[in-house]
Amino acid sequence: MDELLGGGIKKGSNIILIGPPMSGKEFILNQIMYHGAAKNESAVISVITNEPGTRMLERFKENKLDLPQSRIGIVDCITNLIGSRIDEDENIKIANSPVDLTGIGVKISQFYEKFFTVKKIHKIQLDINSISTLLMYSNIKTVFRFIQVYTGRIKEAGGLGVFVLESGIHEMQAIVALTQLFDGIIEVKSEDDRNFIRVIGLSPKPTQWLEYEIDGARIKII
């Protein structure tokens, strides 16, 4: 994909990753996150609304990925909502729920302070999985303003933002409004038990639809 984009994604870019359930988009997001932390020596802040933060760390271990946890920060928005209780630590901070955008913002800022100011790591990637969950609890205007704050911060700092959106469940007006905030789109789809991916807006021309498969802990373009 980097070759198709003429050298990869530029610094300060914000990307929206759109696709239906079970199309592999979460796996793609995790690969981007891992690559950023392991290969680019970035710090990664991941806001997750669909699973506990502990499960995310466990999954990387299960896939035998040598994740540099000192550069990983997870904002867990689901643990309190489902009635579980865990203590915050160096890697995981707990927000009350996906509706608590103010609390989520505070936790993101705490990780930014830790990585950017204290550890002097200036390459920072922010992932939010997913915008769709935020839209279940808040209206489009509120979510738009929330996302706009962080796409602006990412662009100013020369970082990378990857934001996930479920396709097929939102009004087109909401999707059009949100895509204004992003520099490019990574779109995935499933047809006849086959997965496809394309990239729009990050190169002079959109890429064609490319078939891919998940091979263990890696993604392979066929």
C-alpha cells in the first residue's frame, strides 16, 4: 500500500477507515497501530469503545507481536459501562462510557502530556475505534466538534490519526459531514467471502479495489 501511495502516508494526515462489520478493518487498524509503535518509534493513543483495554493488549501478545508497551496508551471506554472494575496503569486509562466525550478528552490529553512532554516522543498516532459507537450516544454535531479538535491537533503536530466508521448504518449526510475532517479514506468491503481495500485522497488518484487476506498476524494483498 505504501508503494501505491508513492511512499506512504504523509505526516499530519488524518484518515477515516470505513467498512462493514467482519471486513477486517479492526485488524487493519491494529496493524497500523503496531507498525507505528514498533517500526516508526511512535507513541500510539488508542481510544476503544468496543472491548476492554486489557483485551487489546492480550491480543497483541497472542499474535506474538513484540509490542513496545512503553509507547502504547489505551483509553478504555467500555469497562465501566459493562460494570467491570480495573485499576488504571501506565498503558490503560478508564473513561466512564462512550458518551463521556469530556472524560475521554481528558484521558487523551493525559497520554499526550506523558508522551509528548515527559518522554519527548513527538511522533504520536491517535486511533479511535469507533466513531460509530460515539454516534450511538451523542449527536453528529457533538461528535463532529470532538473529532475536529483532535484532527486539528494531529495536523499541527505532524502526527497521524486513524478513525474507524462502520458503513451502512449512518445517514449519508452524517458521513459526508465527517469526511470533511479527513485527508483520506481507507475503505474496505466484503464480497463473496472475499475482502477488498482501496485508498482515496492520499494519492493523486484513488487506488483500485485490491483483494486482501489476513495471514496470521499479517495482511497480504493478493
